[in-house]
Amino acid sequence: MTNKAFIQPLDRVAIALMLILSLAIGLLILQGDVVKPSVRQFSWQNQQIGLDDVSFSLTFSRPMDIKSVEDNLKIDPPLAGKVSWAGRRMVYTLLTPAPYGTNYQVKLQSAKDKFSEKEGKSRVIQPFTGSFYTRDRVILYIATDKEDQGRLVLYNLTQEQKKVLTPKDLVIVDYKPFPNGEKILFSAHSKETQDLLSTQIYTVTTGIPAQPKKPAELAGKVDPILDNKQYQNLKFDLSPDGQTIVVQRGNKANPGDFGLWFMPANPSSSGEKSTPKRLQSQPGGDFMITPDSKAVAVAQGQGAAILPLQTDANKPLDFLPQFGLVQAFSKDGSQAAMVKFNTDYTRDLFLVTNQGLQKQLLRTKGSIISCQFDTASPTLYCLLTQLLPGEQYQEQPYLVAIDLKTWQQRPLIVLPPGERNVQINLSPDGLGLLFDQVVPQTNPADAAASILTTDDGQPIATSSLWLLPLLPITDPAAASEIKPEQLPLSGFHPYWLP
């Protein structure tokens, strides 16, 4: 018998396939590498980003021609940024926060392989389109309308949706949102007692997840944090990392005994309540937790002290005797806006940096009510007052933007005289500023029955909320175009959700 008798049909098929594959491999070798480069990973694909998300990365399947990638990368709507490379990975770092309430697309086409030109070939990338979106524009405020008076309200400006977060029996005094927006820390007293000195501290959920694509707790879940059985809770602050609460407390049995206490902001895993600890230091006034969440700045004596958040804080980390008050810190902690009180009853606003700079920004005979650093530009926004001429003492509030590179000042709006109880808050993306206009109670009977008061104890009849769109300070021609718009909401003490 011949060998042909041993060749089965299956063998013939296998031999034919091997010949075809060998031919195909040979053709590929002759043609060279024709596989197009591609984007293997986009770090923000379909993700929601916020203020703390400052850069995304693109990882490629092979080394790329850097210039061709940078020239052909498109972001819609545009976001200014700078590019850095590490091998096949490109990182795009935003120069300013991405505007909230916006959907974005990242596109790349026509970019070339790094080695294609040297080989005399033209290998362009497979067209890529990625997408991401920013958080909704969400604000908080204390309602003044009859139905929700004194309650904390969350309003989604992007979706035009309103949520009342707190129950009817509590009147909100002050509040601070947690950094991810999932909870709000607030102080409140009972509507029945109407006693501002009987406030207790709570948290309430917003219905927003702490991390995107993770389940959120239902909105309106209230948990008690600190009672008022032995101590009155006067003021409080929440650390930027959302882990620590500092409370100014007074001993009910001994009115002269008051000071700062600190405690964890989140209950332990066992469910036990956190116990506050006394900050052992000299008595102080206004205070603010530093951006690193490890210390607290306190008006103390004739200066401002930076105290560590530990039980023994008698040795300040720093003491600035020439300044009486810290108005604001920049997000990275490198700058602070500080107030100096002069013997002629004027006030100076200074910019103080960690590099030793102490720059006087302005002097006023009125008041420096509040300041806030912009995260999107080197700008400081301040609410000030000026004294009006005449025998009667009267202040007129106005808002000013100060460019921290050129020291240029630009007035934004001037408010009616006497409205000193204005509160302002700058949006996380730096594109809008909220402020309120409180209408005081003028009828003595209504004033006595009012459950809402300003920080200086003035009874509130109602209040309107306003949104001021912001444009770059370097565009003076556009300054006249800035007009505040009244929101269809009745409330005061507005605050942007981070």
C-alpha cells in the first residue's frame, strides 16, 4: 500500500489551513506592521467629576508621536489644560475646574504612531471618542416661606428639582456640607423653644452618593451628633476632609467656662457616639479649621493663633500678633486673607502667604464681612461695607473682586444701605456667586414671634436669593454686563454643594 492511503480527509483540511496561514503570515511580514494604534484606556470614561478631579489620562496601545496627539486632541466644550507624558500614557491637567452641570466629549483622530514616519509609513490612530460629565449645580439654603420656614432645602439648579431635607420641628441655625455632598452637618433648635442657645448638632443625608455610581442613602435621614445637656453649642466648623468637627461650647453651670472642643465627624463602625475632647488653650473668638484639617485658626488675644487639633494646644503652631482675624484660606493652604484692626478704627485686609508675603490689599472705615478665594483663578472675592456720610451711622455693603497677581480691584455689585446681613458663597467652579437679601421684621408683634433671625439677632420676615454670574477679572469690558439674577426661591444663608 502507498502512503496516500494513510492521508485522511481531515488531514487534507489541516494541511490546507496550514498553507493558508503560512501564506497570510508571509504577506504580513512583507507588508510590515499595519495594525493601527489605539486608545486603550481613558481614565474619565463615563465618569462624573468634581472640584477635586483635576486631570485625566489616555493610555495608548503603542508609543505615539507626541506633537500629533497634542495637535489633534479635542475637548468639547473646551477645557484649558497642560499635557505631560510617561511612555505610552498621556496626562491632561486642567488649568481651572471644569464647569458644573456640563457633559463633555474627548476626541482624538489623525494622531500618528511614533515610528511610522521613520519607516516611511503613515499609521494613524483609530478614531477615539470618550465622554465624561461634571456634577450638577446644587445649592443649599434655609427656607423663609411659610410652608418650609426654618428648614434646610437642597435645590438642583441643573435639573430644577427641590428637596426639603430637615423635619418641620427643627429650625436650622447654621450648616456645613461634607466634601462629597452626601451629608450636611447642621445645628438647630426646636421650633417650640425658639432658643438659640439650645442648639444641638446633627447630620442629614442629601440623597447624593459619596462616590459616583454607588448607592446613596435616602435624603432626609437625620442623625444626632452632639447634644446640649451640659454645654451650649455656640459655633462649629467642619474640616475640609470631612473627618473632624470643632465646636465652640459654653458650660451651662459656669457661664465663664467656654472654649473649643473637637470630635470625629463620622460615628465609629460599632455605632457608638463620638465623645468630644476639650482643646486646652487660651480662650478665643472666631475660628476656622485650616485646609490641611490638622489645625484650627483662632482669634486669640491681640492676634491670630494656629492651634493643633489635640487636647494640649497651649503651644500654638504659629501666632500672628498683627492680625486679629482669619477671613479665608485658599484651598491648598498657601494663602490666607487676614484682617488687621487699627487703632483709628479702620480695618486692613491683608494677603498672607506661606512664603512670608504680607500684602495689604485694602483699608476701610467700614467692615470686612467675608472673603472667599476662587479655585478657578487667582482672585479673592470679598463682601465689604462703606460708611455713608451723615450723622446717622449707616453701612452700605458691596462686593469686590481682587486680582491677586495684579492687585487690581473691581467692584461687582453695590447693595442697598443697611443690608449688612448679606451672606455670599462662591461656586466650586468659580462661575457663580450666591448671595441673599434679608427683609427684616418691622412689626414688633411679628418680630417677637419670628423663629428666624440673622447672625446679629435681627428677626427675619423673608429673604430672596440671587445668583451673580462671574467673568474673568481680566475682562473689564465685560464688567458692566454682569447682572445678578433673582432665583425663584425664598431663603437665606445660601451655600453651593461641593
